Amino acid sequence: MMQKKMIAMLAPVGLIVGMTMATQAVAMSHGGVKKYTSDSAKSMVINSAGECWMSSDGTPGPQQSCGDAAPMAPMKDAGPMDSDGDGVLDAKDRCPGTRAGATVDMSGCEVVENLTINLVEDEFDFDSAVLKPGMQQALSDLADRIKASKGQEQLTITGHTDSIGSASYNMGLSERRAEAAAAYLESMGISGISTNGMGESSPVADNGTREGRAKNRRVEITTH
């Protein structure tokens, strides 16, 4: 009789456990989101087995304290890329992989940058805009560098004179010297050249000496 009584008592307990598990299953599957019972401090309620107690109207998961995996953060849109950091976006960059610190043109191609050539080693003759052999060699070297570059260089050629003669005459002479250098570079296939003259206003040496005046009869070329 005692054994039958024990079986009779265990039956309702099994029924309760079964109903509880069914309720838990409903709570777990409701909408595909786990919902957990929480206390007044919003902490998850843990049962005697060390598991979070679930309820259909509880706090939605995932809850890391209940062993749920943390949700993956949505990937942020990185926006347009500039892989080589040259200031030109990859979509417009015709020369990817530019070396760090290089100056590039609008297409992302490296240019021969900030190079100023003072053509004073073989100076212009007095009152002359005719290029000397040393000037032609310097211009040829520059043309070779530009041709080897992937960029689209722009050149500014500035002519200068010594202080002998009137300021207005020297201004015109300096412009003719700049134009002579530009014509030589253009004959070698170089384009994108602008010219101007500074006359006698920017000497690099003492106009009071013959040597100084010779150095001031020059052309400066800047690439950018």
C-alpha cells in the first residue's frame, strides 16, 4: 500500500514538472526570442539548477548572464575608401598604391613635386633670351623626369634679369627668357606650361658685381 501511495504522490509532481517544462518551451520559442524572469533590480532570476527562469512576459534576450551569445554589432558602412591615403578615393584613383607622403594629381598619380631649377650654371648672355647648352641640358633632364612620372605635372616658368636697363625693358626680357625655356620643353613633348617674368625684382646675387649680375640672368621652373 505504501508503494502505491508514493506512486500516486509522484504522479502530480511529474505532471507539474511536465507543465513547467512545457511553459518554458513556449517561453523559449515565442517569437523566436527567449524571455527571462527578472527581479526588481532587473537581474535575471536563477533556479536551483543555476539556470535562468523564463516566462512568456519576461525580459527579452539575449542575456549574457543566462549563457546567451552577445548579439553581433551591425557592420558600419565604411564609406568610400582611400586605400593608399593619397587623398583620392579608390573609385577615382588611377594609380593605386602610391607611396606614403607623395604629392599626387587629381587622378591619384604621383607628380614631380615642388622642384625649382635655377638655370644659372650657364647663364643667359647680357640682353639675351637664347638658351645656353647647360640650360638645355637641365631642361632635358627635367623633361625626362616628367615623362617618367605617372602624374600630370603643371609647370610654371619664371624669367629674371639683372638690374642693368629700365625696369620695363627688363620685365619684357624676363618674359622672353621664360618663353624660350617653355618652347624648348614643348619641343620635347612637355605640356601644361605657364610663363611669367619678374624682371629685375628678385635677384639671387649682388647686382653690383659682374658675377652677381650673371647669376641673376636666370630662369626658375617650378613643377606642381
